[in-house]
Amino acid sequence: MNYTIRRMTVADTDVVIDMMRTFYASPAVFTNGSEEIFQNDVTACVSDSPYAEGFVFESKQGLLGYGMIAKSFSTEFGKPCIWIEDLYLLPDYRGLGIGSAFFSFIEKTYPDHLLRLEVEEENERAVHVYKKNGFDVLPYMEMKKHS
């Protein structure tokens, strides 16, 4: 299948937010998100935010999915860190290697960066893809504080 990975643009907003609604309502994500969060995320990804970038996977059929990353620094590992925040593909385009191509694209775009992501344990298909792409499980409990 021919497709490209490109930076998300303002023109992609409505389609990406529709995909986000589906993704965040699925068992693959612990939280349900909100319209405000979805809009904030896309706005950060298409702006000059130093913290977030968005990408879409596009073919002649249109957008096949999207990915979002967040940038930070890991003091634990002593290097810049790229968090794979969202990776979503429409059901008809799963299992075609697009997720693996996205990981490769991010590795080439951000060499010498630590790549991290979160995944629900029950999402066996995603866990398989991530392990196949060199990700290992870290034995952490994540915590957060509402502001």
C-alpha cells in the first residue's frame, strides 16, 4: 500500500479529531478525553509548540490514521525523550506495517532520543507491535495529580 507520513496541518483537524473520538472511546486508552482536550492536542500539534508534534498517514484514499508525539528530557536516561502519545489507524489499515513505519520515521527524525510510550496491557495487538519494534516493558506505576 502506498502512503506517506507527513506533518499534521490545520486542514487535518476535523478528520483527526473524529479519529481521536474513536480512539479515546476504545479500550486502548485509559481516559476518555474530551472535545476540549482533542482540540488542544491538535492545536499544539499543528502550531509551533516546542512540546508536541502531530503526523498523519495519508494515501489516495485519504487519512488512514494519525500519530502524536510529546518532547521531554529523561533525567533517568540522560537524554532527550520522545513520547509516542497517540498512534491510531483506521481498522482497515491495521496490520499493514504503518505503525512500524511510524516508529522508524520517528527514530530517523529524532536520532539519539529515547522513545517511550504507554499501552494498556490488554491491548495485545499493540503490545505485540511495540515489542516487535524494540520496545521493552518498564516496571513502573504511573501517577498523576489533577490541577
